[in-house]
Amino acid sequence: MPVKVIEKQIKKSELSDLELKGNYGGLIKAVVDIKRAVMIAGVTMHSDAEEMLLEGGSEQADLWGINLYLQECEDDWIEYDSVINLRPYQGNDSRGVDDPEIRQKIREIVNNLVKEA
């Protein structure tokens, strides 16, 4: 499966080859570094992208796992759900992203990196 490191703006259509097929419902797993404003997409497990970003100099506290659904509209295409988000020590007690400010930052980064046209 191809993996993309996204540091510059790309078209949404350029992500279509990263969709997981079958029981996954066409989702793309990705991890966003909210400090560096970069994303790795197309992994089978969020932890794989997390490891790649950590090896590249990212800090654990800045990494958040998401799922992208290309067929959904802008407000609904990001799902904040990953085991790597479970961080009680950071105040995040769920697989989601509990802090609305962090969710907003993730949304802004993803929408700045991935454009509709």
C-alpha cells in the first residue's frame, strides 16, 4: 500500500489510491503532527505513521490519528478515531480527540494540506 508524507498542498483526488478497501469502507488512515503541520496518510495502522513521524523528529504529544473519508463533504470527511489518541497523561481519555482546540487545529491543517480541486 502506498504511503504519502504530505507537507505541501495536494488535491483530494491524489489521495484516492490510499483508500483501504473492503470492510474499512474506503477510509484513509492518517496521522497529523499539529506542531509541524504535516501528515502521513495511507498506512494500515496509525501506529506505523506515528513511528515514521517520531523518527522524523516529531514529538508524541503533537501526533493525532485520524481517518479520512474522501466521499464525504468537508465537515464530515475527518473522523477523529485512533488508538494512538488514548493519552490519559495528556488529558485525552478516548480514541477520539477530546480537546476541541486540538480538533480544530487538526481540521485546519488537513484542510490546508488537502484541497478539493
